[in-house]
Amino acid sequence: MFLTASNMAHYLLARGTVPPSAVVDGDFMVVEAGRRNRNYKIIRRDGSGLFVKQIKEVEPMAISTMQREAACYRMAQKNGYEALARLMPGFVDHDAGRHCLTISLLPGGENLTEFHARNKTFPAGIGKLLGAALGSYHQTLRGKSLQTEDLSNFPRMAPWILSFHLNSVQAGSTLSGGVQQLGALIRQYPDLQQNLARLAQGWRYDSIIHGDMKWDNCVVYPGPNGELALRIIDWELVDYGDASWDIGAVLQAYLTSWIYSMPLYQEFDPTRFVDKAVFPLEGMYPSIHAFWRSYVQTAGIDKSQAYPYLLRCIEYGAARMVQTAFESLYYSPVMTNHAATLLQVSQNILRDSRQAASALYGFSGELSS
């Protein structure tokens, strides 16, 4: 059964996730919030509610990612995973037969893409909040020996983008024209291919990782005392892997926001449009630095190891930027100027991550530890 707004009340009653009185009294509203899945917000009068997601099509990949996400929510309920549970919305129900996951709704929540656009700024407080959240759960889970049943839920694979240059030709016409052009460009740069291969070879297995960190998956909402609280959503790509992938993804998200705020629609010459960026890079430095400092402190990273680890995260962030370019071209018939800029910046970072730490991220020696 596929869920719709009209059959949602019957489904929730059958699963026992809402009381009959809520249905009889009309004490909830169903709002479609679809993206990749069939998503619904169940909003009650007091502002509380549920978020229900169901796969759109019964196909192996969608089933697999839904199972991984549900497994992560169940694992977070166990002793020893409290830091992970605090990072996620509350788990309510998993209906494996109908491929549905129900979690608590975050009242008044908005993702960081929406938050940054609405406020037209990148506050240091948000960076600090995100760094503390990731640092807390990485510190708890880094090096933790997982039970066999928990490990079995995760594929333990390095990100596919690290080997994309090896497989992009075979994919051929199954990819959009823009992605095919991206693959052709990557194959023209041997040093970029070598760096991606180096990162694949250096991949570690040291923590549970979200796997798809980006502004869209970070939600802020009013806490009980009016302060902003944060949760991470969409754990479909959760895995046991390298914690630096999550951190690098956040670092590159700042650069991606900067690049996409440039008006690169007419011609490809990023140097001419740096001064016209809606979000100047220097204006993001307080948030970037607050994120890193907060992460280092809460993750328990030794001061002597902070700078080398920063460079490692920056490099994996550069690889994630190549993936961001891919994602932006998924339905595009041609390469875009913004995607080409992402690719160029990622290549520059991988050529000299120390220079990138200073020139792009504004890290001096004391800031990086």
C-alpha cells in the first residue's frame, strides 16, 4: 500500500502511532513534503507531530537505503549510542513491509539552506552548534567496536565518487549530458584522478558516519527554552566509515554556498565574479572557524593532531565537492559554469590542501588547533 494524504489516518491508527481521539477530533493535519520519497508531515494542534517517509518505488536501492536508515534509528536507541540519538529526530516506527519510517516532527524546523537564505548570513553560532553535534557523536563512536548485528546493516564502502573516474565511461548514456561532460573533464586531469585514488586508498573505518552531510540535511528548530537546537535528518546513506568525510562535507558546503552565490550564468570566469558573490567567503569565516573549533573540542582531538586532521578533512571535502558537482548535473543536459567551478576548486584544493586551508578557509596556525 502506498501512502496518500487520504489514507494516512487509517495507516497511523493501524500502526498505533496516533490515538483514535486525534482522528475523531480532527486533531491533526497531513501535509505532503515530498522529495525523493513519499514524505508527509503530520501536524497536531499543539505543534507536535510526525514525519512519515515511504519509498516512491519498490526497487532494491530504495529498499536498501530505507533499511539502513531504520537500522541506524534502532541502533541509536541502544546503550552507548546516546550521542547519536541526540543528533537524530526521535524514532517512532518502522514498517518494513510497507517500507515506511516514522519519526518525530521537529516543530518550527527549517534546514540550513533555508536558514542561511532567510537570514542572508552564516552565523558563528550555527557553526558552533553543528561542530559540537558532530564532534559529540564522533567522539563517542570513533574506534568503538560495534556488535556484529549492527555492522551487518552497513556496507562499509568508500564513497563512490572516489572511483567515479574509473566507471564514468561504462555508465555512458545512462547519465545526463552534464554528468557525462563532468566525467570527461575528470578523465582529462590525471592529477585529480590520482588524488581521488589516493583518498580511496587512505579511507579509514573509524566511526558511524552520516554519509550525506549537507545544509539540506541539517535542521534547526526552537528548543524548549527558545534557543536554537539542531538535528541531522536523512540517514539513508549512513555507514561505518571515515569520520573525516562528514566533516569535509560540511567544510565544502561553505565553499559551495559561496560559489553558487556568484552570478556565473553568462560566462565562465569565476575571478570576475568573486566580488559579486551574495555570500562573500570572508563573511563565512567566523562560522567556519567556530565549526572547526567546536568539533575539535567535543571530538577530543589532540591539539598536536588538529592541523593534520584539518588537512585530511579539507581533502575529503574536496572530493565531496566533485560529488556536489555531479549531483547538480544529474538532470542537466550540459555542464554548467557553477559545476565547472566546483570541479576546478576541488582540484586546486587537492593540489595543495595547506594553501587551501589558509587561502580558502582562512585558517592560520592557531585557528587550526
